[in-house]
Amino acid sequence: MEVTKQAHKAHVLVFPFIGQGHVNPMLQFSKRLAFKGIKPTLITAQYIFKSMQTTTIETQFGPPIQIRSISDGYDDDSGGSHPESIAAYLDSLRVNGAKSLAQLIMRLNDEGDPVQAIIYDGFLPWALDVARQFGLVAGLFFTQSCTVNSIYYHVQRGLIQLPLTGPDLIKVSVPGAPELHPFEAPSFVHTYGSYPFWFDVILGQFSNIDQADWVLCNIFYDMEKEVVDWMAKLWKVRTIGPTVPSYYLDKRLEDDTDYGLHLLKPDKTLCKNWLDSKPKDSVVYVSFGSAAELSNEQFQELARGLKNSDLNFLWVVRESEQAKLPKGIIEENSKQGLVVGWASQLEVLAHEATGCFVTHCGFNSILEALSLGVPVVGVPQWTDQGTNAKFVEDIWGVGVRARVDDKGIVQRKQLEECITEVMEGEKSEEIKKNLSKWKKLAKEAVDVGGSSDKNIDEFVAYLAAC
Ligand code: UDP
């Protein structure tokens, strides 16, 4: 333990966008800060706060992480008054959130617990203005890869024109990153005009980045050295990842086995008992994360592909998606497969029965596969997932990408072939070798004196001097 629970070097607000893929890495980063003597307070929206069982995440290794709420303008959302559109919600979050965040900072001041910095999600760039209003340090936190960051930056500054034309239609190229076919670039870039509101959010990450005091990236340096070096010429960029619980990496944070805040309730015992009954490396774990919505046809193909593989499968299908499962699939496959609404993904990936991970390639899922050493079959859906899948196959060499048909569907046969390839095919040995390399590098990065550990030390020293 590096510090006693009473003393803290600085107090920071950590403000993730709402969504499991944002909360997990920023909460985990908060724990690393707590370990090093910073007091982090996690910010969430009031309607989520109300549904939480706790207002504090206790740690064995530093100050507890307090959770405080701000208003997004929909404080009673759990009652059913859902915002009419994403655009309306994001607008309301910006307007009400900024006001409410400022009020919280003043309240904390009054309580004798002043704040020195705000670490805010790139999706919430207006938090920088609030930091400035109070003279606080502003740390921008990116939850996506640096190649993806760089592509968005190039688009935001007009250095890559959309819709893609001319040479960009053949390859999308940014300094330090491999050349990408357009289909490997983020979906907002190759399919210009798709999800306009999300597109604005994505580009908004770079609207005021030049004013951020720190730019914190959830990767470790070895993953994307050249892109990081390039970004570091523009901003004070530091890699601080992977933000996977310490138990799976350096084990320095006592009892840190889980992220600690599940927005959906995982079927922990059911999954564990089921996995315990299966032989080593026999299970295909399938999950498309917290937000992706698949078509009925894609569900059909996945279901048939998994069944035909004759392998055991554990499939996370969120409740809101379950109606799309082919009829009878659960009963038909009850011995071979288990479908749950949400899992404790880390526990599943770490279980010895798990042999491969069919994933949408959300960036956290990829970091987890890399850190825990699980071969990947990438079935990307949208946003940055196609770029992550490219890296999985061609750069990090930890899995394969499933190919889609003309309608963008991964057919059953293709899924089966990919699963076989990573589990026992020609590439499987190479994939396993690469995985053990990355797993070791991930651990080293966050362990004493590793690249991310040193960067976090530097950040902490800076905060302590504020
Ligand atoms: N996750 C989980 N249980 C599940 C599926 C996902 O705990 O059943 C976690 C997973 O470990 C990851 C996060 O949810 O940390 C999803 O983030 P990711 O970036 O992979 O995808 P997103 O949900 O943002 O699309």
C-alpha cells in the first residue's frame, strides 16, 4: 500500500460518459489514482445514481471512491420519461450537466473538500469549460485507441475530407498508423452521414483538445508507439492503460478483481457454475457489449454458426435484444449453450473453460482479451470496432476478423471457420504466442516502473503540486 487512507495528495473529479464502456476504464483509472494517494470522486447522472446500491466504492489500497451525481435534465428517467431522442438527451446533458457540475464543485468547496482537477471523458468536452471556470486542471480521457483518435482528429480539422474521395477512397492514412482500407476506418468515417448525432459527439472530442492540460489514453505505449509519439507532439499525451482490474495484471491493488459498477446485473453464479462444468478451452464466449444492436438475420446466423460448431458457447444477449434470438434456440441448445442477459465478462474471459471470444471489438473488450490472453474472433458492428478488428488481426495478431457478405452479415459458415481458425487452425499457435507476449507487456506497463505506471506517477506528482 502506497498511502494511508486518511491522507490524499489531491482531489479529482472523474467524469465518464454514461455507458459501461466509458465507466469501466475511468473507474479503473480512478482506482490507480487512489492507489497513488489521489482522492477520486466519480461523477454520474442522477438517474443512474438513484438506482445504485452504493455511493462509495471502498478500496483496500487507498481512499474510497465516492460517487456523486449531476443532473442531465432527466433525473426521473428510471420512471419512464425517456428522452425523445439521443440528440435531445445529449443537448440536455451538455446544458444541465455543465450547470450541475459547477454547482457540485462549489458544494464540495463549501464542504471543505475542494477539487484540483477534472478528468473528463472525451465525449464531454464541455467539462473543460467548467474546469476553466474554477481554475482547475483539465485532463481529457480517451476511451478509444490512438489510431482512432488520430483519424477523428484529422477529420475534425478537415485534414481528411468526408465523404471520402480521391486517394482516401483507397486508403485512409494518418501519421504513425498502418494504412487502412476505408472499411477498416471508423464507421462514421467510411459511411459518412450515419448516426449524425454520434458523429458530432465523436468529432466534438477534438473541439477543444488544444486547451486540455493532459490527454490520457487508455492503451499502453507498446500497442501504438508511433501514433502516440505523433500525438505527443501536439498535446501532453500519456498512455495509462490498460485499465483492467489489477488482479488480472500486476495484482498490486489488493482485492481489485472487478470494475465495481455494473449498469446491468451480471448472472455471475449461473455463468460460473456452467463454465465449471465444461472442459478446458471448450467454450466460445460471445458478447457484443452494452450498446450494439444486431439484425434478426445476424442473430440467426450467429445462432446457427454456434450450434454447427459443436462447441460449447456462452452468449451474452442483453434483455433488450433477446426477442431477436431465433425461436427455440435456448431450449434446443440448452446443453451446448447458455444465453445470459449480462455476464461478469472478466470472470468469463479468465475462466479456463473459455477458449475464444467472439466480440464486437469494443475497445475495452479488446483490451481485456489482450490482457487476459483470450483469442479473438472480431465481428465489428459500428463506430471504432472495425478499426479495432483490423488491429486484432493484422497488427497485434491476437485473432481474426470475420468477413461479411454483401448485406454486411457474417454468415454462419464464416463464423464457424473463424472460431475453428483461432482455436485449432493454422493461425492458432501464432495467435497464442502473440497473446502471451501482449499479456506480459500489458502487465509490465502497469506494474512498478512500467510505461503506464510511470505516466500515472507523473500525473499524480503534477496534481499533488497543484
Ligand atoms: N461487459 C460485461 N459483461 C458483459 C458484456 C460486457 O461486464 O456481459 C463489460 C466488458 O467487460 C467491457 C464493457 O462491458 O468492459 C464493454 O465495453 P466495450 O468497450 O467492450 O464495448 P461497448 O459496450 O462500449 O460497446
